[in-house]
Amino acid sequence: IAEEKIDLFQKECLKEAVDKMIGWSPVDTGTYLDNMNLGPGNSVPRSPSTSSKGKSGYYDMNPGTYNSLDQSVPERDEARQRLWVQIYALPEDSRRTSIGNSADHAQDVEGMYGVFAMLRTAWPVIKTDAAARLGGAIEI
């Protein structure tokens, strides 16, 4: 039973982390979100398309009509579904998970938006919230 609680706690933490990262990530062509993955241990699977070159984006020529943090774009839902599938595909005995982004421009996005920096800051709260949702039965 303790192993089941740990597995459930891990999945709760990862789902919340993914939701936050998706919300903090900008969307133009969708390439950044397409290249966000997670995997067991130190392995993060690389996505097939890492460049946004040649893709059409959401930019509008009229200033002020584009918001890269708009939560209603379909790329966010697609990324969430894909990452949640990756979470539930993690081996049950996996106690370490890595989240990464293999987009060619991932470092530029991190420099401008700080998605991973915000996740590191939010991680203690994510763990506390997940434990509370599970009835506080997990010591963190």
C-alpha cells in the first residue's frame, strides 16, 4: 500500500507540474510545447520536430492582438494530454523523473519566460498541494 501511495503522490506532483509549465509556456508555432517531454530517471525522450522554422504562428500583424500566454490555444490541451500519457506510462518503480524540452529555441524561451526556473521555485508548493489532495498521508 505504501508503494501505491508513493506512485499516486508522484503522479499528482507531475500532473500539477505539467499543468503549471504548460500555463507558463508561450505558444506561437506550438514547437516549444511539442518538444516538452518527461521520462524516468535522467532520460527525456527527444521529439521528432525541434525547430519552428517554416511553421506558421499565431502572430498577428496588428500590435496588441497576440498574447503568447493565451490559455485557450489548442496546443496547450494537446501538450497536456501527451504529457499526462507520459506520466501514466512511467514505470511504477520509477522514483526519479526528468522533464525537459528539446526545441532548438528552448534556451531562448527559458531566458525570456523562465518556465523551468518557475517550476523549481514552485516545486515545494506542488508537493505540499499534492499531499493535501491525497489526504496528507504522504510525508514530504
